[in-house]
Amino acid sequence: MSPEPDRLFAQPLPQVPDFAFNEDVVRVFPDMIKRSVPGYPTIVENLGVLAAQFAQPNSVLYDLGSSLGAVTQALRRHVRTEACRVVAIDNSSAMVERCREYLNAQDSMYQELLPVEVIDGDILSLEFQPASVVALNFTLQFIAPEQRLALLTRIHRSLLPGGALILSEKLRFDDDQEHALLADLHVAFKRANGYSELEIAQKRSAIENVMKPDSLEQHRERLLAAGFTKVVPWFQCLNFASLIALP
Ligand SMILES: Nc1ncnc2c1ncn2[C@@H]1O[C@H](C[S@+](CC[C@H]([NH3+])C(=O)[O-])CC(=O)[O-])[C@@H](O)[C@H]1O
Ligand SMILES: O=C(O)C(=O)Cc1ccccc1
């Protein structure tokens, strides 16, 4: 189960299919996300540090759109609170299967880790339990825009006082110049990580129909509309950011 380098878009494709979290993506995912998302390792590790400040006994810590469980692993490295558990959920069966293998490997290396349940399912139909931490790490951008407010409203209802939602997303910018500058710098980041112009172009066309980023202002307004009282950006690297939203 050792991860492979991402060469999924290296050869010219007659027609670039819409991006899907299938077995091909699972095989290269750790390499792909690290080389594509500026700040990803910093966000994941510090998400664990942040979560440790909000975690409460007898509550759930959710990792929504968990992919291979990088956030779940960080939660288990950092959170020392008694009687809480992690629920990771993803609707890609290929991701879930590999995620369970990685978490079993973590279990066999460390003692006294938080218990974790990995659900193969849709976060839009999840029955939330009382939660102290909810992580949406680069997942909301893949949810249909018209479903996003309802999901955040349900998350808000599940959060205990003193808990937090941590939301990481790719951003778009209303100012055309700001948008173009940060988009160009993101391309430079990918180039510096060894992606060719062809890989960058084909990946862009694969994700354009399935991943719809919002602006920081849209996120803030929607989070307030969902019932959150405070929205605090804690990290930004180029056009990728992470926010803390308080219930
Ligand atoms: N409706 C849905 N229900 C459940 N899962 C979903 C849904 N829609 C998309 N997903 C899942 O959300 C994940 C998004 S990746 C998250 C990275 C991870 N958080 C990480 O920190 O490594 C982000 C990226 O690849 O840029 C995929 O695994 C999808 O299957
Ligand atoms: O690659 C990109 O341009 C992205 O915006 C991030 C990304 C990372 C992994 C899967 C899909 C999108």
C-alpha cells in the first residue's frame, strides 16, 4: 500500500474525464495533494493542534471527506481528551478501504489512540452526533454549491458550545487581478513540484466541473447564515486557506 508518484495526467488524453476519487487517484493521492495544495502538510498537522484546544469529553470529532485519513491521523496524534472518538466519512469506497488500512497501521504503531470509525457514506445524509470538532479539509468545494448552506447548518446544530468547525478550501477572488496573481502563483507552485504544463492543464480541465471554489466573503457570509457567530482565518498559502468557525 505504498503511495506512488502522481502521473495521472502526464500523457495527453483525447478527452479529459471529470475528476473522480477512484482507485487510480487513491494510489497517488498522498503525492498528488502534497504537490497540488500549497500548505497542505502544515494545515493537516496544525488541524490536530487546533482540535486539541476544542475537543471535549463525550463528544465526536468528525473528519468529513476524510480521503485517506490524514486529518484523522493528525487528530489522533494531538488530541488527548478523555472519552471522545473520531468519525471519518467519505463517499469514495476506494478511499475508505485504503483509509482503514492506514488507520490500522497507525493503531499497530501507537497505544492509547482515540477510537475511530470510518464510514463509507455521504456527508449530506449523515446523522450528526454531538460534536466538539468538525473538520472539512478541502471537502466543501466538492459539494454542490446549492447544498453547502444546508450542510453547514446541520454541522452548526451538532456542535457543542466551545466546539469548532475547521474549514479548509481553495479560494477564488472577486478582484480579477488578485485572482489571476494567486492562480498564476499556484501554477508556479505546481511547476516547482515537478508537474508539466500538460499535467497542469489536463488536471485543471478534470476538476473544473466538479470542484467549485467560493470566495472568503462567500464563506464568511454562508457560515454566519448557518448560525456560526465568529469566523477566523488561521492560515492562507496562495489561494488556499483554512478558517475556524465558532458556533
Ligand atoms: N458528499 C460527500 N460525502 C462524503 N465524502 C465526499 C463527498 N463529496 C466528496 N467527498 C470526498 O471528499 C474528499 C475530498 S479530498 C479531502 C482531503 C482530506 N480531507 C485530507 O485532508 O487529506 C480534497 C481534494 O482532493 O482536494 C474526497 O475523498 C471525496 O471522495
Ligand atoms: O490540483 C489543484 O489544482 C487543486 O486545486 C487541488 C486538488 C488536489 C487534489 C485533488 C483535486 C484538487
